[in-house]
Amino acid sequence: MQKQKGISTIIGIIIIAAVAVILFGGVFAYQYFSTQQTRPTACTKEAKVCPDGSSVYRTEPNCEFTQCPATVSGQLPINIKPNQIISLPFTLTGKASNQFEGQWGNVKMYDSLNNLLTTKIISTPCDYGKSCDFSLILNGTPKTNTGYLIFSQDNPSGLAQYENSYRINIGFNDQTAGWKTYTNTQYGFEIKFPINEIISPNDILDNVIEQNFYYDPSYKEIVSGALKAGCLLRIYPNIDDKFLSVIKNTDIKQLSILEHNSRKYFIGYNAPSSAIRVNDCILAFNKIIPTFRFTK
């Protein structure tokens, strides 16, 4: 009888020891595998060059590349960063998809006065449904040193999910640095002339004259004869409806009518008869007119 009790005691001890070993082994295994799962993964040190020229790297836990700056929030990967200062003309490059709905269809450039400078279609030559590179030239004559770009998606069906656009603020290099300034204190305005559009840097003041308007001496005209290609820029201060009826019967072409404090100024030009030279004059005037500024 005592022998059986002894055997039972030994068996009980063995069972208790076995249970202890199993429990201890389970706790150890849990801690070991938990540690292995939470241990940082060593990612390969590869770099991916983004369209904007920056680089991104693989990160834990899955060792995937982080997103490029320009592709965050569904924006186009392009070669311009927010608040970047650009020189015009500027070649905008990037990557876009070719699809019927939701592709990025156009980009518009404005100055900070909300003047639209240009609109360009984002055209991708790749097959439908694929992404490929695009390149387009942005140009214009901003009246301020800052502006912005608006990118808009195509939405031919009018579906709400494709009604999307975003804005990138930009800056413009000062296009008029080094230009010569003509100031007229009597009529309260100034205007700048680029050196490469005038005959000589010293000619600008000598070649701007004030005189009576030939067709009606009751009006004054300020004439610049210093532009290349025989271009004559004419400014008429304090005009009215009578003036407009007179000048339409002359060979002076209208460029712009500016209004300030109830005063209207007519800006026009004469150009040689050659179509090529007329075009040269207009290109020069399009650079100059935005620099016109009222001073009083």
C-alpha cells in the first residue's frame, strides 16, 4: 500500500515538473517570437530620385520608398516646387497619364493680381491608360513678382469625383532689372524700356518727346522714337470719347487704354508696313506696357 503511495507521489512530481517546463517554455517562446517581430528591419540603403530632383529612401517596417514631394495628395510629379522662383519662359516637365476621365488636362499661370498669363494643355503622347513624360513652355508678362499655377483635371462627363484642381504658388524673377525708366511728373506716370529694345541706353530720355496731337492739338501725346525696328510708342493722357473718335481715323493702332482716378490714358503705336517688323514691334510693346505705372 505504501509502495503505491510512493509511486503516486513520484508520478505527481513528474507531472508538476512537466507542466512547469511547458509553461516556462511557452512564456520563453512567446517572448522570443514577440521580440523577433518587433525588432527593426534593416532596409537596404537605396535612393530613389524624384521628378523634382530630391531623393527618397526605403523606410521600415516594409522597406518601401517614401512618397516623392510632388506626388503627395494626388498632385502631378513636376519639376517645380512650391514658392520656387522661375524665369520666363519656363519649361515645365513632368509625368501624366493618358485617360478619358480624371487626367490632368491643363495648367494656368497667374500673377498675384489674378491676371491670367497663359493656359497650356497637358498633352501626353503615350498609349491610353499609361503614364508618360510631358513638356510645355510657360510664358507671359506678370505685373507682380509672385503668382501661382492652377492644375485642373479633365472632366468631360461632369462627374464630381473628377472635379479636381490644385494650386502651387511661385515667384517670378524681376524681368525689368536694369531697364531704363521714363518718368513724366506732369501727367503722373512712368514706363520702363528694356535696353535691348532701344537704340542706345542714353537715347531713352532724348528720344521721348511731348507735343500736341497732330490730328487734334487739344490733346497731348508723348512719343518714344527710341525703339528698334522703327517702332513708335505713343501715350495720350486724359483722353475722352471725342479723342477715340478722332484717333480711329488715323494710322495709330491701339495697344491699351488705362484708367486711374477717373483719368484715361490711350497707349498706341506706329509700325513699319512690313508684317515681320510689325510683329517685332508688338512683341517689344508687350514687354513694355506692363511696366506702365501711374504715380499720382
